[in-house]
Amino acid sequence: MIKVIETNLSIDEENTIKDHQSRVIEVESWKEYIEEIKDAKSVSRSCFIGSLHGNTIPQEVRTENLVHDDNHLSYDIINRFGIKSKKLSFKV
């Protein structure tokens, strides 16, 4: 198991960050976590530190612009109303 810091950024129509939240989760491996994102799997996760619980990817969304390396991952989430947010992940 490894720890990952996930940060969600709420973005408005002008691409301005309006809000953000971060949490630390545990995943089996970085590779499996990346595959989960590529496959747009909505997996429920508990927060390792704190109380932010929820799904890695919300249900009924589209993901775009996935970029990752050995420690970082980012992508855009667009919900069914066209509202955009950005997810950033960092392997601890």
C-alpha cells in the first residue's frame, strides 16, 4: 500500500480556481491508481488522515487531459452540466 495526496480544484468559466480540498488516501500501487483513473473507475476511498471520504472519480463524469509520471498525476473532470474541476495527485 502507498499513500497518495489527492487535491480537487473547483474551476469557474474563466479558469479561476474557486475552491480546493486535499486528502490523503491509501492505494494498492501507483500503477493501479493510474489505471483506475484511465478507466474512469469510481472507487470509494476513506481518508487516511482527516475526514474527507468519497470517490476517486465522481460517477457520470468525463475525464480529459490525463498527464502522469512516477510521482504526479493530473486530469480534468467535466460533469454532465459542463462544470469543470481539476484533480491533482501526488505519490507520497
